[in-house]
Amino acid sequence: MTVGYGWREVAVLQEENLLKMSKMATPPIMDPHTANILICYLLYKIDKPVRVTHLYDIAVSNDIINYFAYQESIVYLTEHQSVVVVRQDDGTEYYTLTENGVRTAKELRNYVGKAYRDKLVSAALRYFARIKRENEVKINYIPLEKGYYVHVRCLDVQVDLLDLKLYAPDYTQAKYLGEQIMLNPAGFYGKILEAAFSNKEELLDLSDN
């Protein structure tokens, strides 16, 4: 019996295979000393304070640094003043790199393989980009008697740049549509404007008159 796959299923399988290959090539860091260098390197490359919860998500949730190695590393870095915790007025805590941390990042970076450095920085950039998109674009799934509306709002300071509802026959397709939009909301918005500005009145066929 032959099992057929649609293009969507093939794309998902390819992405899963690439993810598995990436994890096999760069298994989670288990050594706290290596984690020290990686964390300092990331904060140095990002060059801005990073929220405590965000750094954990980037490093641990992406299977780049082992949970226990991460915890031990953070304790070491803060105790040795390579990283300091800064608390904002709203109670949110951020990690900030000190001069000691900068020296660690610059002088010891080559003790960690480039594949790990690239993987951590890429994970951070994707993470921050996703947060930015989620702050600027809101998507809700509105159930109908038959199907769903995908409600898309592109937010600005005072007004919505876009307020659009798209129909999908079921939740699975609605969710997929929303996820595709969130991959590049600015591109989606731009294509809508491009289509609107380039839209023309349909020509009438008068050849039989």
C-alpha cells in the first residue's frame, strides 16, 4: 500500500528531519564552563540587556545548553560579576554583561565551536523577532457555524494598519493560515497593499457585439 503525502506534509517532514540533524550535530552543552562562554558571547553579540526568562527560553528550551549546566553557569557568572541582574521598575529582571563578561566573550569565544555560537545567536534572533511580531500583529481564531475566521490585526501606536478576516473551513487550516501570516506579517501586509494598488477593473469582452 502506497502512502501519499501532500506538499504541506512533505515540508513538515523536511523541517523535522533538519531539526533532528541539527540536534545530532550540536547536542546540548553539558559543561558549565562552556556554557559560561556561550552565555557571555550571546549577551555580547546581542549588545543589550536580555530578560531573565528570555535567556532561559533561548538557551535551554532550544536544547542548546543543558538545564543543569545552564543553572550552574548563571550562578557562576553572577557570583563572579561577569553578568549582573538589573531589575526594572515593573519588577522585570534582565541580565546585563559586565566588562568581565565582555572579556570572556572576546578572549574565550574560540573555545566553543562556531556551530554552537551560530546556533545560539540564531535562536536568539528568531526569538526576539517572534516577540516583535507578536507585539505588532494579533491573530484570533473565531469559530463559525461552519469553519473559522482568521482575524488579523496589524497594530500601530494609535490605529490598526490592518483589520482583516479570512475564512478557513476548519481549525487546522485556520491555524496553519495564521502561522503562515506570522512568519512574515510585514510581507503579508505589503502584498495586500501591492495587490490593492495594482488591482484593475476587469476588461469587458465585446467581441460578439
